[in-house]
Amino acid sequence: MVIVVCVCQNNGLMFNHRRQSRDRAVLEDLADVCGAGRLYMNFYSYKMFQEYTNIPALVCEDFLAQAKEGDFCFIEQDISPYIEKVQEVILYQWNRKYPADVYFAIDLKNGEWQLEKSEDLKGFSHDKITKEVYKKIL
């Protein structure tokens, strides 16, 4: 599966059961990334995507268990039980450090991942959002 994740500079995902931030530029970029494919997510994440109709969403709480090879999954929770299923990571990093109590569990610098692409996006609520695409080294 291909996971999509938004983190702060400390790899934080959430704080006190809430996402740290969001930005319309990420949703616009993600629409291009997913193309005609579906983006799996849970109900909490879907609230953010409801207003953005260009991304077909498949919403269920156990989407990580259901996702298959090549499926896109937007995550805002611990991915640890499903790390072995992940083939690619699309990481959007806010240019700030936010408080966090849930962190992204994959170490992308451990030699098992190769950085394929990196670019900076101009956001609406963030001046700079760094997008990185990592592929698992087989």
C-alpha cells in the first residue's frame, strides 16, 4: 500500500486526538497524486476531505487491514501493525514543530527506504510544505 501522511518537523501526527494542522495545498496535490484511484481513510480523516470532492474516498475504520498493494491510504494514526504492507510513503511535512502525542512510526532513514522525490509546496496556512516520496527498497 501507499501511505500518505502529514507530519510536523518532529514527525508528530496528532495531539490530544486532533490533527496538528491541515492545508488546502496538500489536498490539491493529493488529488493529482491519486488520479482516478481511491484514497482509503477513517471517518475522522474524511471530515477534512468531505469539502474536497476531487478525491474519491473509501471510508472505514479498518482500512489499513483492507488495503491492498497499490492502494492509497491517508493515515493519522499509528501505522505500526501494518508497516510490512507499506511499499511507498508520501510524506507532507509542515515547516513547524507542533506538540504531539502520536508520531509517525516508520523510520525513513534506516536504509530500507529510498527517497525518490522531494519538492516544496506553497501552502495556504503554511509558507512551505515539503513533500517527499519514499519507496521501500526490496
